[in-house]
Amino acid sequence: MSVHSVTPPRPLSGGTNRLPVPYAAAWSGERVRIRGALTVRPGGAGLGYRDETPEDRDGQGVLWARMDRAPGSGRPDFRALHSIRQRHTMLNKLCQVCGGQASRTSQGWLFLLQRPAGPPESADWPEGLLSTKPPVCRPCAALAARHCPHLADPLLVRSRKPRTWGVFGGFFTPGGNGKPVPRPSDDYLPYGHPAAPWFLASQLVIELTRCTRADASGTASDAPGWHDRSTRVH
């Protein structure tokens, strides 16, 4: 199945006073299936699957982690994103919560971010921020900002140019008997990097550019009861 052919499921829980399980969220019953399947490609050319198919790599030739597709199986993990649904929503600018079309205005696509705990790295933050979080629609942005337990200090941002930057995942090195060995920590990898053949992706990464901060979801009329005080980041 192509990433572009994933059908958004109906909300699996929800209501006016609770956050539905986001479309892009992973479930405990959806496991990563790479153990025993990864190998070193002939000639030591990089990482691959023993039974690799064209769908295992993206358009840039980067290998992706295989993951079960069973939304609703087990318990939802609100902190984790399913690799296939995350990439699907990113590429097609879909809302990560409901799976429908994300909000877009003249100021750009709508994203819901967590403000950094400490001072931002630069005065124009979040301009240039690398993110694995797909965009949102206006109603879901308001719902998530109110009810998501992992958004202690949410920030709504519009990006006119959310640029596909690369991938997030892990590096491997060649081990004995043709078995690749994972490095202990995950990392970001820009597309076109020479180390890409030894990288296993799990999330698509975008760079948020031409950003506008907003206290409302775009304009004063975007969501009832929300007041827009948008300011240009740069």
C-alpha cells in the first residue's frame, strides 16, 4: 500500500470534552517489524531488508521502518506517531488529529507546537524549527490545545513554507554475518546526506519557514471565543 493511499479512520474516541485519539498516533498493538528483516546490502552498500520492496523506501531512497497498521489495537500512545500515518499527513498536509484537510490561510499552514521549557534558541523562534508534528485543522487545534495532556504550553503557528527537510530515525553500522548494528541514539538526517544508506527512518521532518505566531488558529473568526493577536516572527 502506498503512503498516499492510507484512508483516515473514523475517530476512535472523543466528544466535546475530551481529545479523540489522533489519526497519526501510534497504538500499542502496532509494532515495529524490523527484527530479523534488516540486512547489509550486497557489497556493503548500506542498509536494506531481506525481502525489500519499492514501498520500503521513500522518494529520496531512504529506508523506512516497517510498522503494523492496526489503529485501535491495544492502547493509544499520545506521545508517539505511527511512521506511515505521520508521513502520510505530512506529505498531504492533513490534520494529525482527524485526518482531514489541515487549515491553510494566506498566512500559511497551521501547526500546534509545544513552547520550549527554557529560552528559545533564537529571537525569531520557531522560524527554521525542525518538526515531526504534522499540521492541524482549526477545530482540532482548539480541542488539542484545551485537552491534550502533553501540551503544557501550546503555541499556534502558521508556516507559509513548511519545507520537507529530511527524516528522523536511527543510524546503523555493518556488523558480523551481514547483520547491521543500531547506534544507541536516534538522530535527524537531512535529505542528500552521504550517510543516508545506513539510516532507518521512522518520521518525516519538515522545516517551518516564513512563520507567524498566533494566539488564535489563524484569524479572529477561526474558532469561537479565540482572539487573534498574530505577530510576525521575523
